[in-house]
Amino acid sequence: MEVPLPGLPERVTIYEVGPRDGLQNEKAVVPVEVKAEFVARLAGAGLRTIETTSFVHPKWVPQLADAEDLLAALPPSGGAPRPVLVPNERGLDRALANGVTEIAIFGSATETFARRNLNRTVDESIAMFEPVVARARAEGLWVRAYVSMVCGDPWEGDVPIEQVVSVSSRLMDLGCSQLSLGDTIGVGTPGQVTALIEAHVAAGIGTDRLAVHFHDTYGQALANTLAALRAGVTTVDASAGGLGGCPYAESATGNLATEDLVWMLNGLGIDTGVDLAKLAATSQWMAGRLGRPSPSRVVQALAPP
């Protein structure tokens, strides 16, 4: 039943991360043909923005070593955004050579994760991103910045809000168009999420430039999403079937499942443009290719008997 609540947006943009963030942790390499069909099925279900892959060195994320092959295998997007993750200038060179028009960089709010994920301090990582963003903008690319560990870090514990905002501001000052706040290990709760967003707005990063990226480690992803929507955010990251984690943070379990998000938004009367039945069927299909059931509760509920 559709029952709207006051104070929520009429429409939410879902930023689908399944093909990149969802698959990057898979130990068995998924064939490029399966990845291409996954992206095509997601688009067919109505998801417009789909983060497809990453131009990271294959040594670090072997699952995404086929980035060029995957992009070559995809049909034209018809203008729909197909961002790719770009860690450095070499990655940007590859993105430009393959006609990519939207990229994302991936920063950290904490020093420990910056070293583990990028082998750099926070300052060094921002210095690395500076020419990437400048060149990308000069080439007319849209640039997103991720900031990870915004609610907590497995090595450093609670992360002060002012520390997150400081890193966020430095990333946005490089010239990025959008900032995705990532609760990488899923420890955040709604009050913390609300405070984070309010602090970013107070620092001059409005909700029109913010997105949220929640993991469901403690079962809080949907509650945190609702808090973010109440605070004015209208872009939500999610992964079809709840796939994914983070290869450099073992406590980071699966992403918020896109189906679970769409079910909640449908019930609130919020438009997403997504066909839930087609999306759930896509995740069931991918679960079969991966050899295990989807962790998404909605996918499980809608699965044929």
C-alpha cells in the first residue's frame, strides 16, 4: 500500500553500484559477458545511473581487470550516466581513451583507511586527486567524490563529524559535482546521519550535491536512508541484490539492496522510475550466476516458489 509521509522528496535518483562495488569482492572472476548482461538488465529495469567498473590496477582488484572489455561490450547508454571509478591519472587516461563521460574518485575520512585503500595519507590522496579532477573537468567530465568511513572506522572507531566534513570540503573544493557519504562498515544510525548531513549543509555542501551510501552490517541501511531523505538528500546509492562490500575493510558487509530501497520508496509514493519485478528478476539471475542466494529480503520475498 502506498502511504506517503510529509517532508520527503517526490522523486529519488538511485545510483546503482552493483556492477562495480557489488562485484569487486567476488573471489571467482565473473565473465565479462555476464557483467555486460547484468548492466543491460539493470538498465532494462529502469535504473539510469549505473556505476559499471573501475580503472584500478588489476593487481589490487582482479575482478575489475576487464574494465576496457566490459565498456566495449556495453550497448550505447542513450545518454544515461555510466560512471567508472578512477583512482589516479593513469586511470583517468584509460577512462578518457574509452569515451567515459562520468568518473568517481574514492577518498577516506580516516588516515588508516586511506593508507589501506590508497597506500597514502589523506593529504597525499587529495593531492593525487587534484590533477585527476582538474583534467576531468577540463575534458567536460562529470566528477563524483566518495568519502568513506563517515560514521566509523574499524581501526579508529568513531569518526568525528567535523573530521568528515573537513575531508568532504577538500574533495569538493577540487571541483567535484557530487559527494557520496559512505558508511563503509554500516555502523551509522539515523541521528548520526542527520547530524552529518546538517553539518555538510552548514559547511556549504548542499543536499542537491550530496548522496548517501549505506551498508547494512547492523541492519540500519533503510532507516539511515529515510533519515537522509528527511534531511533533504535525493540521491541514494544501492546495489542490486545487496551485493558487495569493501576489499580493504573486512567488516564492510553488503550494500543496501536496491530492491529493498525501491520497495520502501514505492510504499512512500516516491518515484524512482524502477520496475521492481524486473529488478528482482535480474538479481535472482545474478545470484544464480554467483552460485548463492541474494541477501536482499525483497528479492527473497518476490522469488518464485
